[in-house]
Amino acid sequence: MNIKIIKTEEEYANALKRLDEIFHAPADSPEGDEAELLALLIEKYEDENFPIEAPDPIEAIKFRMEQMDMTNKELANIIGYKSRVSEIFNRKRKLTLKMIKNLHEKMNIPYESLLSEY
């Protein structure tokens, strides 16, 4: 096992290939340990080189609504008024703290997503 920090695209590709080869190795075997280490190194490389930004609050709400098969009318019951849904989706009105709290509690949207700028 020759493991080192992944610094280049070529090393990244090689690490992915090797992980694919040993992915199903038993956990308490040398290959299992190697797979675990490679996964951590690959994750570190991806976090540094392919960051994924969190969606803005409006996109987070729309995504969660889609997951829950929720209508705008149902969302209006959570944030207060039907007209507010339209204003918020058109970015003419900001979310209030009460709306954020309700969205978090009733739709399980993380506060971090709801509090970011948009």
C-alpha cells in the first residue's frame, strides 16, 4: 500500500480507479484499510477542487417542495400568506425570522440554507 496526498488530476484518477478495484474488500483486511484511506483522500481532494456551493434560500425551498410534492398553497400555510409565496419566489420580499423558523421546523430545511444571502 503506497498512499499519499492526492495533488493532481492524474493522481485523483488513479486513486478512483484503485478504490473501484478494492471497494468491496473486507473491512479488517489490508485492502479494506487501503480503501478507507483512499476514500478519505479522494474526499479531501474533491472538497478542495470541486466545491459545491449551497443553494440560495429560494432554491432550497423549491427543491424541498419538489421532494415533498408540495404546492404553493401548502407552502402558504407554512409561511403565512399565498401572496407572500409569490413575492418571495420573485425575490421581492425577504424571508422573515418567523418564516425561516417555520420552514426549518415543518420542512426540515437547514437554517444554514435559509439564512444565506440571496
